[in-house]
Amino acid sequence: MSTGELPPTSGAGGAASAPLHEPASIHGADGGASGADHSGEGVWRRAWRTLRRNPVAIAGFAIVAAFVLVAVLAPLIAPYGPHELPGRSDVRPTSIPGPSAEYWLGLDRYGGDVFSKLIWGARASLLVGVVSTLFGLTGGMLIGLLAGWFGRWVDFGAMRLVDLMLSVPSLLLAVSIAAIAGQSQMSVIIAIGVVQVPIFARLLRGSMLAQRGQDYVLAASALGLTRRSVTMSHVLPNSVGPVIVQATLTLATAVIEAAALSFLGLGGGEPSTAEWGRMLTAAQQELAVAPRLAVLPGICIAVTALGFTLVGESLREALDPRNRTRR
């Protein structure tokens, strides 16, 4: 076997990566009448072909795309800025104006336009979710790579650190870190990212350990390739599939955790800040007068998390080689 072609591989955590190449299908003299020949197709191309035919994946991608477009185009879509309070003079303690021609979803207790705040809140949630996930992904992959590469005492020390972090409930750990770091958006990003580090570290480490016992690793070592070359050129690329799937699922969790920390007042900013979690906090005092102030940001959080979850689960199924025979 040449070192340029990798044999079938298996991942960890239910999101196993498929082999990079499959043996050609057995066809008749006419090329086969059983359908298109996808032999030799790459794992990601096969996954994309599967996702395009999955209605659940399409729905998830549509939700995520809409969320990203709203967040990116917020300055063009929102009638008012994130800190503007155009209806401050119209708000009374016992009367909060509802939807109207000027304010499509009404006003909040501070006189801010709810529609504009929901749009700007999407941008804040996207920023926190993506940056915190990248932070956790980078830190987790670094720890997992060191543990899977060196093994022995490095693996033991890294995994004990991971076990220590996992022994504390994730939300409690995030609240503690955010409280110590101070009330700001950056502290929320750091807190959520740190909570995600052990998840990615254990997943990559387990996937790399599974790859180290494969025949292609033994063959590459027998040909004289160094451990560094084998790890970085073969083992690591074949191990990142489950990690990428987990990152997609973690984005949904990051959006929810960001809203939870802001709900607890750890996100910083003014009480009238355009952020979904902060909007939920402000709506608690007006549940009897204007329940829409809590329902609307809650729906945004739930739908966004649902979109990322649908994409992640669909990608997990598409990359699972056990599902290949069902396609």
C-alpha cells in the first residue's frame, strides 16, 4: 500500500469518518444499471451528496443561512440602531405600546424597537457563538493532539485535566469564569470557549487513538516515515471528521449558553442592550403586560439552536459509514 492512499478509517463518538476511497462497485459489461457509480468518491463529497437529498439538512441549512444573513445585514435591515430608544416617551409603567405601523413588533420597557433589537441580537449571538466555538475548538484540538501524539504521561496529564473540567457542570463552570473575568461580552466568549475545550480534546484524542492502530499507520512507519509526519499527514486528517461535526452541534449550545449568561447579567452592557438573553431579563417584569417581549427572543434562540442542531445531526449521519448501505 502506498502512503499516498489512506485505507478505511473509523472515528469516535458516533460521528465516524468514512474511508477516503471505496473499492469500485461491481458492474456488468454495460457499466451497471443499478445507478450512478460513486466509487472512489471522497468522504466529504459523499457527505455533501447525501446532505443535498436530506430534507432535515436542507431545513437546518436554511435556518442557519437566514440567521447568518440577518446578523451580517443587520445595519441594512434594522430600522434603528442597537442603542437607539425611539419610543422612550411613549412607554408607561403599566402600558407598553404593541405592534404598529411604525414599530412592527412594538416597543420594550426602555422604548426600544423590538424588531430592531431582535435583528441586532442575532449579530451578537452569532459573534459570541462562532468566536467561542473557535476558541474551544482550537484549545481542545491542541490538547487532544498532544495527548494522541505523545501518549503515556502527556496523555495521562492532559486527560486528568480534562476530567477535572468535566467534573464541574458546564453552566456552573461558565458562570464562574464569566464572573471572575468581569461582566463583558469577551468574558462570555472566554467562559463558553473554556467549557467546550474538554469536549473537543477527548473527542480528538479518542479518534486519534483509534487511527493509530490502523494498518496504514503501521505501513507508513515501516517505510521510515517519522511519527510527526505520520501524525500530521495521515492520522490527524482522518480524525478531524467527528470534531467538525461536534463543532457544528456545539454552536447551538453556545448560542443558548450565551443567552443564559446574558440573562444572568454577566454579558455586560446597559440593561437596554440589544441581545436576546438581556431582552429576556428585561421582559420578566412585563410578562403580565406584554408577554411578547419574552416570547419573541425565546423563539429566536430556540429556532437558531434548532438550525445548528439539524445541520450537526445531518452531518453526523452523512459521515457515518454505517449508513452508507442505506443510501
